[in-house]
Amino acid sequence: MSVLRPYRRVWGLPGGPVLLVVGVVARLGIGMTPLALLLLVKDATGSYAAAGAAGGAYAIAGAVISPAGGRLADRLGAAPVLVGTALVHPVALLAIVPAAQGGRGALLAAAAAAGATYPPLTAALRRAWNRLTEPGTPTAGLRPAAMAAETALFELVFVCGPMIVALLLAVAGGPAAALVASAAVTLGGTLWVARTPVMRSVTHREPGRHTRGLGPLVTPGFAPLLLCVAGLGAAFGTAGIVVPAYAAEHGGGDSLAGILLGVWAVGSAVAGVAYGLRPPAAALSRQFPLGLAAVAGSFGVLAFMPNPLLLGVALVIGGATIAPTLTVGNSLIGRIAPPSMLNEAFTWSVTVSIAASAAGGAVAGLIVDRPGGAPWGFAMAAGGLLLAAAVAASPWISRADAAAVRSETAAADAAAQSPAARPAGPPAAAPPA
């Protein structure tokens, strides 16, 4: 099937099958651990407040530490950092089980240790795809398909993770089994991914170019990009609170909320795959504000849905705006950030997204506690995304994108003109006798 040729070529890249398949399995803990941790602490303490505090400690510690891990991966290569955290994280995660039976301080410390040691897999994988599709190489044209595949498959983490937790609860009878499973897939999957050659490679720097200070944060256009990432993260955190509240208001329970969020992710994943097959020719800096505005519009529509059936339809259709927009945003980060700072740049993106998601969820919780608050929660997310679209349309990002395109074009021209890239000419004529 010629239509799938871009994805077949991505699959054929060195380490492609491992990055695509094992990369998803290794990150299932992202979808499993928060729910398993919530249920474990709730069962042990009888308090949702304690469970929420433990979940917050886990998320915040990971968000704070991950940029440092990304910088270390840029210096040493991703493999040593992935191996080290893969070995430590499962131990820290399983330590939560006995800590939940102890005091609040021990529980929060254990949760923070587990969050701080989670492997920086998402950043490492996105950096790997950028490395495998560098400008000036024969595979440079595969970058849109590679990033689209990464974004679409990552959606499976949030669909399958909670489902696996539910299955283990039914089979094993307790959330501790889900934490054990999360630790196991993280350990095995991360070690497998770390073995790929692209993870063991290190971006060579010019002398004196080691990352210092704020690193990629001072790169032109990068900080505005992070503001856009924050808008998306806040919207997703809001949806994670408002959709279950909407389901409860209309007589549904946790199962209805799970179905609604699941179809939202399916719509996103399908659109992400379609985007990679035929990416638009427009510049990324032009696509990004349009994508953010489309996501904002989809949230605005959700505020007017009168029943769960129509909300589900709107979520499927609106979900189609998400993965393409995330793909463009990740591609812009990979293009604008210096090659020697890609791991740190992508970890900053993850950190900002997590922090904004937590903030959006917290504010949304206050809104939906009031009668009829769900539509206002959707409206709040739409407003934040419109602000993000305005930032994305600013000259800061377009100028940075244009400069990066010029740099990529120069690199491609230099590669094409190198002796290794030129075909050998006819043999020289013999000199006259």
C-alpha cells in the first residue's frame, strides 16, 4: 500500500521497530502509575486528600528533575541516563507500597523519589527521531511521519494504561499489583530502548559549547513555544477533570468518563496517523497557531453539548485536532532547539506540560464543584488555547522557524556538495604521450 509508504520507511529506520513498539510499552507506566498510586493510597489511608498529595508529589518531583536529566543525557548520551533511571525507578516505585502504610512524610518522600527517578523516555525518543531524520540526510523527509507516529502511538499510553490497571484490579484484587506491573514494563522497556544505537550516540559539540545556565530556554523562539505547550497542557488537565464531572452530572460513572476520554484519544490518534501520511506544505510556524485555534474551537464546542452521546461525538471530532497540533509543536521544538540541547529541550516541554496540566486540573476542580460548572470548565480551556494560538502567531516563533529552515537548507546543501555525496565522474583521460 503506497499510502503507508512513509510509515514503512520510518519502521525501516535503524532501531525503528524498537522505538515505535517498545517505546510505547516502556511508557505504559505514565498511564498506569497515577491511577494505581491514587487507589493504593486511598485504600491504605481512606483519604483522597492523602492520595492527591502523593500523586502531586510524584508529578511535581518528576517535572522539577527531568530538565536536569535531559541536560545530562545531552552530555553523556541518552543510554546511560536511561539505564540508570530504569534501575532506580522500579525500586523507588515499589517503596511506595510499604510507605503508604506509614506516616504522611514517608509516603510523600517515597512518591517524590519515584517521580524524580522516572526515565526521561519521551524526550529521549523524540530526540532520537530528530537524530534519525537530520537535515542533509536521505531520511530528512521522514521527519513529519516519524513525529506523527510518535505522537499518535503515545496516545495509546493514556488509553491502555488505565485499562491495564482496571484489569489487574479485577485479577489481582489490589492496586499494588498495578504498581508492580508498571515498574516491570518501565524497567524492561527502558533497558531495551537504551540498547538502540541512536540512544547510545552523543551529539558532538564545538569546544566550549557545553550547555550552561538556562540552556535552551534562551534560544530564540523556544520560550514562546513553551507558553503554547502550557496552553495545551492546561487544556488537557482541565478535560481530565471536567469530562468525568460531566459524566457524573448526566448519571454516568467512572466507566462513562473512561469511554468519553478514550474516544477522544482515538480521534486524536487516527488524525495523527493521517497527518503523517500527507503533512501540509505550509511552514510549521503557520500550521501551529491554526492547530491551536482548532483545538480551542473543539473545546468551545464541548461547552454546548447537551448529553453524553453528543459530547462523545464532539470529542471524537475534536480529538482529530490534537495529535496533528502536538506533532507540529514537537517538530518545532526539534527544529528550533540546538542539536546539542535536544534532550533538555524536550524534557522542558514535558515539564511545562505536566505543570500546566496540574494547574488546569486544579482550577477546573474549583469550577466543576459549582452546579453547572462543566461548560465553564470547557470554556476556560478554550480561552487559554486561544491565548496560546496568539502567542504561536507571534513573530518570535516564525522568525526562529525561518532561521532554522535556513540553517537546515545550508546543511543539506553542504551535504549534497561534499565529495562523499557526489557521484564519481568518468575516468580521466590518459595524458598525451
